[in-house]
Amino acid sequence: MQTSLFENLNLIRKKTVEGHRDRLYNQFAGKLKVNPELTRSLVSFQENKAEPFYRWLKYKEAFSSKLVKYFLAHFDTPAKYPLRVLDPFAGTGTTLTTSASKGHHATGIELLPVGVSAIRARLAADTVDINEFQKYLDKLKNFPLEPSHSEYSFPHLRITEKAFPPHTERELSAYRFFLDQIENEQVRYLFWFACLSILEEISFTNKDGQYLRWDHRSGRVLRSKYQKKTIREFREAVHEKLGIMLEDIKNRNGGSFSTRVKIVAGSCLTELVNFSDNSIDLIITSPPYCNRYDYTRSYALELAFLGFSEEDVKQLRQTLLSATVENRTKREHLAATYARQNRESAFDWVVDGFNFQEALQEVLSLLYAARENGKLNNNNIPQMVASYFFEMNFVVHEMARILSPGGRVYMVNDNVQYVGEEIPVDLILSDLAEHAGLRVDHIWILPRGKGNSSQQMGNFGRKELRKCVYVWSKPANTRLKPAKGAKISTSPRFSLPN
């Protein structure tokens, strides 16, 4: 069993320090404000269901285009225009395409290939030849999808075996053959993306939190008799999807915006360090939540379709921001990244913020104590929570560095709960933001919070957790790291091992 990077925190488990979360709440009490304009649908994918272009792929982790417009409208635009906008967790690119359509320059960093594919599809749709798209759609209507015309077979992972009825597998093979006949590169990509976006609809699976939920008719050995409401036929689903895409493309507004969008395929933990100081005016983002959701499992069908091997998936899971119990620490990787840029003092400064965040250390001590007493349903939860904040601390500090004076951050995130203990993600990250030199302007609370999980509810009763938008800004006189020669604390109360 791997030794936890934060295992020395066990030293304080028997002397759990309480009250730090209450003090942190009092520290930010004046910033916590219910914003009645922020609805749950606005900060989720729900508002995108009927939104042109954004309705193509069901991506529950996204927020809405309307929310991005709301943030843009509330940002006090500086004298210079257009803005330089960044989303370090770009997802399917809602921040990028919405901002670019308003005339701004937008950069997105995204690691999950499903999100990158969606962004590229949106950009292709911005300039694709409508007549060419229509031509191949007409050809598809008369193209026989069975029997198969190619040697292609769906490249299953172990987790996706038996995901489709046999006739659907044959139709997928035939459709792949049809894609090879499309000469126009943009049209071919959009037709390929249409297939990716319907995989869940035509399968025996549903995305269900951390995993895929399986229909009992799949033939897999299952514990439950769950039956999916609808399993769509491939031909019907793909034609409907392509029809929706064509409708949106025909109704696109004049003037291309795709040249104002830049995609960086990778992890923001690695990529943000490459941005110049003061190079971004506005950051709009939503990081993964500290909720154990594993995107490599919930998006397994899409990753298989993209050609990911078992080893590729394992590597991707470890590269994603730590939010699952299987993630291993990235401390050595981060230390090496900063060392390559001769920024060791900056690395120590960021770690210092983690070490001295007492509310976080209180949470970790409670979780380690719960593990010792057999109260956790997975013993890796403390390590996951520690790693999540350790990594997010680096993201926050890098955002502070690259943000221009007067710039702003809008971040959507949820609080979480384990063993009945609420983890105030909003307050901890906001305190870390202040350590990075940012000013906490608001912590907007949604009028309706999020209920705890059914398991937590059964054991500890119903408790509504805050859903928030953090609003941080960068003052003109911000110091983002200690001055040369300044002493960095080397013996924090809850130190990290070397």
C-alpha cells in the first residue's frame, strides 16, 4: 500500500484541533452573499440543453453559456479591449466560445479528450461549408448501415465490453466506413463527433456519478436489475444529432470567432506555469469537485471510441486533478516543474500556504481520525482531499501570477461532506487565494444548495451544502511571492514530508 505524502498528519490525529473552520467562516462572513440571480440550472449544463451548439454533447460537468455572459456583463471591463480570457479547466469550451463570440480572445486548458473534441467540433462548426455538410447528410440517408462495410470494430475497454446491442456494433462499423468517404475534413470531423456524442444514448449504460450504470439486458454480471428507460437505435440517433448540428450551423451568426480561440490540450498544473505574468484579464472556470467522481470511468465509452488503451486510461486518471481515491500525489512532479523554471522559492511559498491553512488541516485531522476508527468507506479519502487542495493551491497561485492588475476570477465550485463533516471548499480556496495575493470580493451562494449523498444522509441526516461562485480580483499592488531573500517558514504546525 502506497505511503501517503501527507502521512505525517497522523501525528495530530489524536489531538484533533477544532474551531478553525468556524474562525474561517467568521473571516469571510461579510463576503458570503446569496445571489438570487444564480440558479442551479444556470451554473450547470441544464441551461445548455436547448442552447445552439452547446446542446450537441451531454456534458453534465459544464456550466451554461448564459452564466459566462452573466460574468462578462458583471466584469468592470478595463480600458483595453478585447479581454484576454482564460479557462484553465475548459471542459467543452463554454467559456471560450461564448467569450470569443463577444469579441474577446479566449484560451482554454483541458486535459480530458472528450472536452477537447467538443471544443474542436464547435470551432469547426464556426467555418464549415454548410452545403458540404448538407451533401453528406443526404448521402448518409441512403447509405446502408448494415451489414458492415468495414473491418472496423468498436475498440472496447474492459469497462465498456457489451455496452451496445450487436446490431448497433455493426452499424457503428458501417458508419465508420462512411466517415472515410467524406473528403471535407471539417465535415468528416463533425460527423465523427456526432457519433461520439450519441454513444451513451445507443448503449446499455448511463453516466451515474463516479461510474457507468448498466442495464441488466447487457449480458454483464450485475448486482441490480436496473433497466434503462430508452436505448436508441443508432440510425435514428445519429440522423437526429446531425440534423440538430446542421440547424445550428445554418443559424450561426455572421463573422467568424474561431481565430480568437486557443486550445491547450493538457493539465493546467503543467501548463499554467508557461503563461507570462499579468497576461490574462479574466478567468472563468469550474474545477473538478472534491467528490470522488472519476471522469475516466463515466466517460469510458467516449475514451474507448477515441482509441484509448487500458494503460492510456490509467495514465489519464493519474494526470487529472486529484479528485478520486485512486489518485497518487503529484508533489514530486510539481516540484520538478518549478525546478525546471528555477522557481523553487515560488514552490516553497505555495506549499507554505497549504501547510498553514488551519481549517484544511482540521479537516484532514478529522478524516485521518475517522479512518483510524473505521468510519470511512474508503481509506484513501484523506489522501484524496489533501491532494485535491495541494494541487488546487498551485492552480490558485498560478492564476494570481498570470492575472493582470485589476483582473478577476469567477470560479464555480461545490462544498463536499465526508463522515458528516462539511469541507468548506469555498472558504479554504478563498483563503489560499488571499495567500496568493488575490482579494476576495464575494463568495456568491446559490439560493438553493446541494443535498449530501444518500449514504451521508442516511448516516448523518440531510444537510444542504453550499454551491458557490467565488469572485476574486487582483489589486494593483499585489505581491505574488516573497521578495528575494525573504524567509519562508520551514517548520509549519502541520508540515509536509520531504
